Amino acid sequence: MVGIVGTGCYLPKKILSNFDLEKTIETTDQWIFERTGIRERRISSHDFYASDMGAHAAKKALQDSKINPSEVDLLIVATMSADMLCPSTACIIQEKIGASKAFAFDLNAACSGFLFALEVAKKFLESDQYQTALVIGVEKLSSMVDWKDRGTCILFGDGAGAAVLKKNHADHQILGAVLGSDGRGADLLKVPAGGSMMPATHETIDQRLHFIKMDGREVYKNAIDLMYRMADETLLKCGLKREDVDLFIPHQANKRIIDAVAKKLSLPSEKIYINVDRYGNTSAASIIIALDDARKEGRMQSGDCLLIVVFGAGFTWGGMVIRW
């Protein structure tokens, strides 16, 4: 058995509201809120990187779990906005927090990243070699957003969260997960340039190809269908029913998506956790920030059944059940 023994998050101090965006692009607070449920998002300063946010969240999670950094065997960072292509942000964070014993690597599954990383860490801990894992979800999406594109710049924000996992821990157990991918959706949500297929040139910069590009209509439709399917498949795998769910924590991308999935699952509003209004879509950091916030707000009690579902670029998706 593997359990979560501590969580923590970091949100930048700077708040970018919808009213602030009204001053720079053709939009309104009402237009944004009606379509996304977002009121504001956090923005990191230009000289405070994904690794800095991740390190802050990691330190909070380690303090919460009363675990020394030197006890960490495994460190996984879920992100699509790494400090640089090489080395991994995980190695940079490892040095910043002093987790010298851990082996560290990045995992990129976009918005599904943290859930993928949790399941990977769980599998490592179920082996005989490892006892303690630190899983971080962090994004500095403000560096990847085209602030002239109102279809995407209104959606994303910066932030980080972290969880500490222990082997043979009876509380806050990860009961099971279902993960999936479909590369046929790769072109619908992507950052075209900056990799080996399209290295940086004057042309890629002029054409603004180093920013997030999205077919919002298709992403919206697929997100609802796949998150709904993942919820039922994950519950079935864990031998549970919809009525067993005490708190539903979906990926915080768009309130309309969350509402549609919850309606299809027949879940009442009091069982749904939403903080997208405060932070926007923080991609791989979304789930762990929501989990940490929900815990601090007293939304989870001992023994509660938490259902988590995610959807991201790739396409990637997944569901997980945690017995809190």
C-alpha cells in the first residue's frame, strides 16, 4: 500500500484579473467568466522559474509530512514548462531542496502530468527498493502563452504543488488509477516550435510558434467525453460506485467542462471541488493545488473517497481514487 503523507503548494503573489486583461486584449470580465468560470490567475515574475516554484511547494510538502529531504528516494516533476530542455527541472529542484539521495526525472503529460507521475511513483514504491517519493506538479505557463491570443491567454496561470508518498502507509491510500493517451489529438493542443522538429529561428519567432496553440472547440468536446469515461472506469476498477464518491476533484481547466462532467455523473455540487476561478488552468499543477486547497479548507475527512479525473494535451487522460 502507498499513501500520501504530506502536501504543499506555491502560488505567485501577482494576480492577473480579467479586468487587467480587458486593458490589453479585446475581451471583458463577463465574456471570460461566462465561458470559463475564471476570474483571475497567478503570474510568476520573469526571474522566478518553474524550479523555484516547485522547490517552494516541495519544501512545504516535506515540512507537512515531517520528512527530511535526504529521505526522499524518488523525485518526479510533472511539467510542460520546464526551466530548460536539458537538464531536467527535477534535477534542478533536487539540488535546491537538498534531496541528494533521490533519483530525479521530469514527466510531460501536460495537464494529466501530476496524475501520471503519482501512478509512476506508486509503482516504484511498491517495489522493494524505494520507500519515499516526492511528486511535484509545476507550471510557468505565462512564459508559453501568447498574450495577443485571447482564446488561450485568458485560460492559463502559474503555480506549483507537491505530495510526499510513503510505502506501507495506511492513511490517504491511492486505491487505483486508469490512464490513457491518444496521439491522434496531438495537433489540437500544442506548442509547435522549440523542439527538434522545429528549432527556434527568426521565422518561428515571428510566426509566434513558441506559444500554446489550441483548437478550443475540439479540446472542449474531447475533455468532457474522456473525463466522464475515466471517472466510471476508475470507480469500476476500484470496486466503487458513483454514490461512494465523497469529493470529486477534476482538472481545473474550465468550469463549463467541470459542470458538464459532473452532470453526466449525477454528482451534486457539494461533492465537487472547484478553484479554477482563482487560478485558471495551471496544467500539471492543477490537481495537486486543488487537493492541497481542499484539504486546507476541510473538504476532506478521514476515510473519504476522492475521485480525481484529468485531461490534457497529447491527448492524455486519467482517473484515480484516493481513500483519504
